[in-house]
Amino acid sequence: MYDTIIAMATAMGETSIHILRLSGSKAGTIIEECFEPQNRERWSRRDNFTLNLGVFKDELRVLDEVLVGRMLAPFSYTGEDVYEINCHGGTFVAQRILQACIRHGAKLAEPGEFSKRAFLNGKMDLVQAEAVIDLICSRTETAANLALTQLGGGLSETIVSLREKILETLAFIEAGIDFPEDDVESLDRENLSHRISEALLDTRHLLEGSKTGKILRDGLLTVIVGRPNVGKSSLLNALLHEERAIVTDIPGTTRDEIRESVSVGGILLKLVDTAGICESQDLVERLGIERTWKALQTAELILLVVQANQPLTKDECNILDMYGEKVIIITNKIDLLESKEVFLEYKDRKWIPFSVLQHRGFEELEIEIRSRVYQGEAVLTSDPLLSSVRQISALERCDTALKQALESIKLGMPWDILSIDLREALNSVSEVTGHNVQESLLEDIFSRFCIGK
């Protein structure tokens, strides 16, 4: 935290411009030594949030004509003095400026060090810090919108409100334990139970949306399965809008998994096209079929492609029985049907009439996927959503501790035992935003950032 750090804020390579970010107590001194502004009078006013044209020098040698942005503490991303050097986009030019700043006292930043300083200086909490990397890595519009909501503090405000409820309840209990002789406002067990139940309800509400949030952030592992030559690879190609898989009339063309990702209705599907399930004497095809069954065990969503003019096979029935809630039946080749009587055998199942050839059923498939992800809601709820495993795990521990606290009240446990449960709940919820966090966790979170962020 005492070093002044510098890093490329743009990806290395030839481009129109490169940006180098400099942050720390000596940032202004380094810039004064290396930057010669074109308008010295304007530069000397030290106006914040300004761009200044000039040349960047190393001793007497001019390295490039640059624009320097000035963002002074505490009104900067890191909470420190920050300068951004906009130079021409050649790799060699940027490297020379980087090396010049290091020679004048800067240190090369570690991955995520700028954001880590922003957290340590109180410019953001851990939820917002994680939202930064989620926004950078987002692959769909909904994932980007979720990250922006978290970055704006929507989720943090909800977590902080929950934390304050638990903290206030714990304070009453511990005040009564520590100062029993003083006139401290006390809580009867019924009132205390009501307060804890309110906090538990808030926790449950957050956890209910966590499944949706995690899917929007990470995507759905989606396995396309069915008998040979039923149209699985054609479905994959249609969803991707490209000829990714080989499609022929010969059964067993796909013998190994094909993995691709696509956005369907704003939801990232991590697609796995598998070998057709059937009895086979071919060794290679049998190995592919074994991989299909293994893929189904880890799938979060299964697109079971069946042929509309043929009854269900034993394997297809087994998939429905084993993975029923995860399965969407894609009734392909409906263009071959003369009537809909064949559909009667799975009238109790959710199926979608489909024709890859006629491009029918894609809208219905999108609606069904969105309905499952949003748990029946037509559009993304405006409520804050947990999205990372770390956040969800911490809130689950909070939920468990609050339930234990309610149980302790019912059993008539003494206040000091009850305070243990509430302190565990408080510590767990505090981990989400970083009010209570270990250095090892910070290292794990910020090490996932790119250098310069």
C-alpha cells in the first residue's frame, strides 16, 4: 500500500492508443519528473479530472507525445492519486514509458492490485470488486447487467441492511450479558424471536434468487442428447448459427463431445453435443456413448431430442425417469407428422414441437429456458441477486446460524449461548461485503483480475 504502482490498463499489442495507469503517493512526483505539459499554466492549477497534452520524457529524451489524465485522492478509483498516461499504440512506445516510470520509483502492479487498493481504501466492497471482474468477463447482456447492478451497490445495500439487523440484535443481547446491573433495554424472547425471524426471512429471500444469479453469471451446462440421426448436431448448428458439427444421414456421425457456448434469450448455454445413444458394436462409438452418459450426470440442463414420428426408446424413457426436472423434450422433425397423436405418450411431460429444417420451435425453447432460469418470472427481477459461490456459501452459513438461534430460543438456552449463534451469523454475512475478511481470501479474489485493473 505504500508503493506507487503502474501497469498497462489496455491489452498489450499494436492498437491506436495504450493507457498506462499510475497510482500511489509518489505518482504526482513521477509525473512531474517525466511529463512536460504543453500548457504549463493550466497544468499548475492541479485541476482534478482533466486531460493534459504534452510530451513524456526519460531524462532529456522524448519518448512520446501523450495525454495525461489526472484524478487526485480521494476522488479516484483507488482512493489515491491516479494518473493515466494515454500514449500511441505501439508496444515499444508503451514499454518505454512503463520502464521510465519504474526507473523514477514506481513498481509494476500485481494482478488486481488497483482494485484491491480501492477495496482497502473504502472505495468499494468485495461484492463490487467481484462485480468488476464479472463485468469484464461477461458474455451475455444479462450477465453484464447483473454485474453492473452489483457494481452500483444494489446488492451491497441489501447485505449491509441485513448485517445491521443482526448486529443490532446481538448488541442488545451482549449488553444485557456484560452489564446486567445497568438499566439496559432488554428483549423478551418473543420480541427477540421476531427480530431474528425477520433477518432469516431477508436471508432466505437472497438465497432464493442465488440460483438465478449464478446461472446468469456462469451459464448453464447444457447437454444435447438423443438417439443417432435424430437431429442433435443440426440443433447445435442452428443455435450457433454456424456449421460447427458435421451433419449427415449416416447414424453415428458424432462420436465425441463437441463443446460450444451460445446466448439464448440472454442466458449463456455451455452446450455439449454428444454421441447418439444406442446399442453399438463399434468400439469408438461405444466409448462416445459412455461419455454421453457421463455428461448427463453433470448436466444442469438436458435437451432430449426425440423424433416426432417415432415412439420413445428405452434409453429416452430412462433419461426422462433419471433426470426429469432437468429435461426439456425437443420433439424434432414435426414436419414429418400428419397428426399430433404421437405426442400423447408424453402428454404429462414438457415438450416443444420442433423442426430444425423449418426453423420452428426456437422461440418456444427460449421461453422455456428463461422460465426455468427466472423461476417463472418473465423478465429479470430488479431484486439484488447473489451470483458467486463465495457469496452464496457465506449466506448459507448465515441462514444456518440464524435457524440455530431460533432453535436456541425455543429451547430456552441462556443468552450467552444465543449470542454465539448470532455472532456466527454476523461473521458470515460480514464476509460477503468484506466487513470481516482474511488476507488469504483477498489474495484469492484479486489474483483473478488482470494486471492493470
